[in-house]
Amino acid sequence: MPSGTKPTPGLLSRTVGAILRSRMARLDISTLELAVSVGISRPQLSKMLRGVAHIDIEQFTALCTRLDLDSARVLDEAIVEADSDTENNRRTEVTELSPAEVSRRLSLLTEFFDDHDDGYYFVSSKISHVGTGLNLTDWRAALAGGNTLDYRTLSAVAEALGVPVAYLTRDDHEVVDRVEAELVLSRALADAGTTRIAARGQLSPDTLREIAALVSRRISK
């Protein structure tokens, strides 16, 4: 009997995962809690929810039952949503960053909150209306370097935090340089008790850093 490799899960699997994650967020059910209740390991369930591992029919039915969802309706909704996406959109829904780099960038964006959990509550309140599930367990994992957030969720997080989507999803050095220069300036202004400065035109990242250094020198005197 010939052996073969299972095909990689496609757009439909990712769409089903997104629907399940959204429901989890609405019910405030963590990945670990759901995994235990349906008898699937947390790492495996995380892969299923991100659309990188297959969900067999029994597992899918059990997940829907636990989340109080009609499995047939979930599948119908996923098919409609997947069919509406273009091939170009399917190609772009890929995160280029390593988990460690996602962690580094998320940490920079949330350092202005009292703690990372406060950052989670702020972000989750901002993205709840877009149907993207984000639970505290996965948020903490992403900040710890074990990213379980997919492209769609990272995009929503970036928008909630006021930075380009590319900052949390792409290896775009120009975007990274500008965002992180703006963060340096924001920290300096916060230390100085100032919320904003007025400037004509768009300042370069180097100029933003120079202004930040100037502000820091002024308040250190």
C-alpha cells in the first residue's frame, strides 16, 4: 500500500480555525481549557486553530459542541468566507516573522502599559468587533516568544496599537525603522511630560531619534 503525506491545510481550515477562535474569545475560553475538555493536546489544538494542522470530523464536531456551535453552520460559513477570498489575499495572509521577533515587537508596543495583560485588555477591546479571536493565553505566549497568533490576528493587533500591519507581520526594515524611531521619541516625550510635538512634513527615523536624544538630554539637566 503506497504511503503519502497529508496535504497542507488550506484556506478553509484557516477560516474554520478563525471562526472557532472568535467563538472562544466571545466565551472567554482559553486554548488550554478547550483542549482539555475535548481531549486534544494544547499544542495540537493551537495548530488546528491556526489552520496549520488538520481537524478530523470527530474533533471538529467535539469542538463545535463544546463551543455551543452548530457544526454544519460553521462549515457553511467557512466555505462562504473562504470562497470570497481572492488568490492574492490567500498568498498575502502569511506572517514572515519568527516567534522571537513577534515577541520583541509586541513587547516594544506594549511597554507603555502598566503590564502586558493591560495591553491585552486594551487590544482585545479594540478588535472584538472584527471577529478575530484573541485570548489571554495566546497573547502571553506570543509575548514570551511562542507565537500562536496568525496573520489576521496580528494585523488586527497592529491596527489596534496604531502601527502599520507590516510591523507585526512582515520583515520590512523601513517600517520597522520608522515605527521603532517613533517609539523612542514617544518614550522620551512621555518622560518629559509631553504628549506631542509639531513638525512640518514627515520626519525621517534618524531625525526622530535625534529629537528624542535632545529631549532626553534636556530633562536630564
